[in-house]
Amino acid sequence: MADIDFLNRRQLIAGFAGLLVSGCVKDPGVYNAFSVFHDAIFGRADQQIDRATVARVPYALIRAKIGKKAGKSVLVLSRIQQDEQSWSSADRATLILDHGRLIRTVGLTENIAGTHFSRPDPLARSPQKLTTPTAVSRVIDIKRNDRLYTYLIESTMAPAGPRTIDILGMKFDTLLLRESNRLQGSRWAFENLYWVDVYDGFIWKSIQYISRRQPPLEYEVLKPPAA
């Protein structure tokens, strides 16, 4: 598929998100309207939705869940600041993503309060072109019971080959990236996964761990921000 076809596709999926600045909800009143709209259209977590329903919503959207047994919740893009995107649920939980990586969270049992890399995150540098394993370290701050804990994580990101994924009936050609992580000073090792668009590196889907005390968080992009 040519780049121009891809761009048209992204714009088509984004749809009415272009009516707002980058598909971003900045006015609290608009956010409250979304909350009411969310309850009316999507209802409880894990209610079945389809591409036509998503197309009618004038916001960029993702769907996320924590663990295999949890229901999926729809989140709206509530803020963009430089490369950071804040996605908020109707119950005010928030996921902050930077080039698809979960760097902060709000409203969960345990939260990422900050993420700091020793050098640029591979996800921020054309990840669709990654051909060899890349090592990087990061420091994360975890907030638990009003206390802050700081951890050093050593990671290696490597391509795992092409994958075609389906999100609400629409297929995407992606490169799967596997990120092997180990917490320094601990036996805990874990793997994060990223499905990266082969044309521009946009991350359509990901599974990432927040802390060793919680199952991984999985999200998929239903409607991306308007280009």
C-alpha cells in the first residue's frame, strides 16, 4: 500500500476528530459531555461496539484493559502536550502515552508517576525501521499507597516479524516489537509488546506492564488523533 493510501486511511479513521484540535478534548465541559455520551453509547466496560459507532464519536479513542479477566474500557484523548497524549476514561482514570509507550498513569491501584530514559526511546525513532536488537535503560517512579518507589529497568527491544492485526473489523499491517525488560536488583523480568504500523511507525496496539503487582495493560487505538 502506498503512503498516500495510508494517509487517506488514517484521516478516514480519525473522522470527526479533526473538528477538535488534534482530536483533543481541552474544555472540561466538553469532557463532561463525553462522559455522558460514553455512558449512553458505550455503557459498561466491555460492551460490544463496532466501527460505525466509533465513527460517530467526535473524539480520538482507545480501548484498554488490565489483565485477561478485566473488561475493556473506552478512553478519550483529553490532552496533547508535545509528544505526550493523555487518554481519560469516563471514571477519570488516565493513561499518558509518549510514542505509544505508557509513561504515566492516574487513577489505578498503582501508578507510574514518571519515566526517564538514559537515551532516546527506540519507540520515538522510526520503530518500524528497527532491524536489530536495541538496548536501553529507563528509570520509572511507581506511586503506591501515597509512597514513591524508584526502579531502574534494563531493556532490549527487537523486531519479531510482520503481523496483521484486526481492530473493529479493520486490518493493519504491523511490525511486532518485543521488549524484554528486567528490573535491576530483582528477579522480575517481563515482556512488553508493540504492534507498529509498517508505513509510519504509529503504534496501533500494545501490551505493557505498569508494575510487578499488577497484570499488564493492553490497549488498542480505535480512532487515532487527526493528522
